[in-house]
Amino acid sequence: MTPASIPPVRLWAMPTAELTEDDVAAWLDVLDDTERSRVARLAIPRTRIEYASAHALTRAMLSAASGEAPTAFRYEIGFKGKPRAFIGDRPLDLHFNISHTDGLVAVAVSRHCELGIDVEAVDRSVDLAVADRYFFGAEADWLAVQPRDRQLESFLRLWTLKEAYIKATGRGLSQPLDEFWFDVDPPRIRFTPAIDDDERAWRFHQRVLADRFMVSAGWRSAGGVDLGLVVEMKRSAELF
Ligand SMILES: CC(C)(COP(=O)(O)OP(=O)(O)OC[C@H]1O[C@@H](n2cnc3c(N)ncnc32)[C@H](O)[C@@H]1OP(=O)(O)O)[C@@H](O)C(=O)NCCC(=O)NCCS
């Protein structure tokens, strides 16, 4: 396969604010026992709706990308909690990553690279003081010079990029956040010597969806090819 013929990373996002428990009830049949029992254990109705929506969206997308039935997949929780999909004993030849936030769920899929995504609502409440704790010095300096009325959006641009990276590696919060930082425009990762990797191999893309959700996606791209990101908004009626 030539670099130009490698398909882009695809991301599906679905708004959830209007969905009720009745709306998502039919999707429980598509989930497996582990997913259904996780839904049952969640105490907050909105969280149950978001989890069921994210996992139904994931099965719909894996099905569309593989040609298998949505019920065909089982998951194994890997390194530091990152799920991987299987069909029976065979690992599915697709990488995926899920993110949920209040009002939106998203999943991205690639056949070619391990990836990470993060979505956050831009009107969520954030204590901007945490920037000093989580952000590298250069990032905090960049944030400090952004316009006052764009502080929250700028904060979330950085936050979602950092999450996309730690979810792409699968290390999650076991990845020390002071070992890497981002240039934001255009998104580009920088490594301290603690990370023995080629920063030029990494690609990050960032979008605002439906005017209120920041989404970042990142992956390590073999050969330095930028596969590109194709984003589709899905409505719940379109899933199955
Ligand atoms: C779990 C974590 C990987 C992401 O958590 P999050 O941002 O709260 O949640 P998201 O909705 O974006 O992602 C959750 C999904 O990621 C997947 N996931 C879980 N662990 C993962 C890991 N180690 N790597 C990649 N993906 C992971 C799962 O599919 C999970 O959804 P599910 O439980 O419904 O299957 C981890 O980074 C975390 O706990 N973050 C907390 C936020 C924070 O402090 N960030 C500081 C960065 S500036």
C-alpha cells in the first residue's frame, strides 16, 4: 500500500444531551454482558446514557469498518486500561479509542496505527489554576498570553491534546505529564529526553464540533505519513 492510499483516521461523534434511557434501552441488546453490567452499576442516569451511547457507537463503527456484526466484538482491557477488540480469539485488525463528555460521545478507528482521542465540552467548568499542575512551563506560558475571553477554550485545546497522547500510548495518567508538551498552532508534540521517541512521527488533529465540543486525536504514524482525520457527526437514529 502506498502512503497516499492509506485511509485516514475516521472519527464518529454523537450528541447525547437529548437522549433518554428509553432511547438507549434498545442498544443494550447490542452490548455484551460486561458492558451491560457496567451500565447497570452506574448510579447517575446521564452517565448510564453516555456509557451505553459510547459503546453502541463504537460497535456501530467497528461493524461499519470491518463488515462484522455489531455484536461480534469482545474487548480485552490491556495495558493501563486501554481496551482492544477481538472476534473470538482473534485480535481485530482495527485500533480504536473512545471518549465521552457531558453531551457528546466519540470513537475513532484506524487500521494502521494505535490512536488516542479526547473530547471536552468547551462550556464545562474548569479551575484554570490546574494548568500550573498539569501543563508544562511552555504550555502555561502560551496559555497566559491567550485572550482573556478565550482562556477556557485555549486550556481545553491543550488539555485534549495531552489526553489524546496519553490515550494513544495507552499509558493514561501513568504517563508523567511533564515529559512532553505541545505547540498548539498547528498541534505538534515535543518530547523531553525522558521520552525516547521521534516527535516528528506523531500527528495531532483538533476540531470544534457542534460549536461546543473540543476534540483532539493523535497517533504515531509509520513513515511520517499524515493520514488525516475525517470526522462525521452521527444521529442516534443512524446507528443500527
Ligand atoms: C482513563 C484516561 C485514559 C482518560 O480518561 P477521561 O479523559 O476521563 O475519559 P475519556 O472519556 O476521554 O476516555 C475514557 C475511555 O478511554 C478508554 N481508556 C481507558 N483507559 C485507557 C488508556 N489507558 N488508554 C487509552 N484509552 C483508555 C476507555 O475506552 C474509556 O471508556 P470506557 O470506560 O467507556 O470504555 C485517563 O487519562 C484519565 O483518567 N484521565 C483523567 C483526566 C486528567 O486528569 N487529565 C490530565 C491531562 S492534562
